[in-house]
Amino acid sequence: MIEELLPDPVVTVESYSDEESGPAPLYPEEAAVVARAVEKRRREFAVVRSCARRAMEKLGVPAQPILPGDRGAPRWPAGLAGSMTHCDGYCAAALVRATDLASLGIDAEPHEPLPDGVLDAVSLPGERQRIGTLTHDHPAIRWDRLLFSAKESVYKAWFPLTGQWLEFTEADIELRADPGDRHSGTFRAALLVPGPLVGGRRLDHFEGRWKVGRGLVATAVTVAHP
């Protein structure tokens, strides 16, 4: 899922729940973070970090703890940029050397409608209008959930570059389906607040890709160096 959405320098590792024989081991400092969490949270926390450590190994980086930093964003080893995601039955991590990409963000969600009221809370009027058109043209895709996932990926790419919160309504996302394929496509996120400076250039939008399959919606954003 995620690997197909990212360029070659990025390494990915995915895990489906039926492929995991048991919780992945945690470093003591990681275990302390989720010591009081419910079992489901502890398991997802462990499995997604197992994915991330396997991705580190692919890049030749020694496995090490991945602790949450500001606003819960993972603190990656120096020289790496990355993102993690998990939902029911699925975990994934994507890593890249910071010299190859400035930032990236990934997200996966169940391919199901959003709960009542959520779309209105996280979207702009223009986005909802476009979602209505897409739903009419391609009703098999849960476009509301796809929009939510895209916004999550945008935020995960944004935060490492800015250290600041980005509201759902501060990025206007236009989803597009690939010609001849209703289960994958691209999206453009126009930033409605001043964007991050990357290599001295102020960004005004992010670009991403999406895919639907195996009961999931997956999205990914990459930010290249100028």
C-alpha cells in the first residue's frame, strides 16, 4: 500500500495484524510511554515501531528507540526523516535520508465512511463540494475518509518543517483519480497559512498520492529539497 505511493529513496515496512505472531519488543524508555495505555494501544505502538526499526536497518541505521516528541511526533535519529501510521489491522513506517527528502507524511485509515459530523468539522465548503462530485462519479470510493487521511499526511509532513500545529481547515485539498484507475490518484494541498521555508523557498502547497485496497485508504506526502 504505502510503498507504491512513495519515491525510490524512501524505504517502507508494513504489517498486517494477521501477520504478527505477537507484540514486538520495546525499549524500556518506549515501554514507559505506554505503560498505562490499554492493550490495543500498546500493541499498535510496539508493532509500528518494529516496522520503523526494520526500515532503519534497510537504510543501514542501527535500530534504536523511537520516542514521541512535541505533539506526539516521532523523534527520528539524526539524518533521517520519516513517518508512521497505524489503524485497525495495519501498521506502516516510511523512512528516508534527510539529504534525499526534506519531509514526508503517511497515513492509513479503514476504507469506511467518516462518523457523522466529522467531515463538516475537518473540511472546507469547497472540499465538501468536490467530495460530492467525486462521490457521484466514483461511488465505490469513500472520499470523505480519503480527504481525512490526506489531511493527516499533510500535517505529518508539515510539522517537522515548522514545529507548529496545522488546523484541518488551513489546507485546501483537491483529490484527483488516476485516469483509468478509480482506486488510486493524486492530491494537491494548498496551504492557507504561510508555508514552511525549505532551502530558502517558501512553500505554498504540498503534493501527495493516494490508494485504496485491502479495506484501507492510504495517503502519502513528500516534500523535496529545492
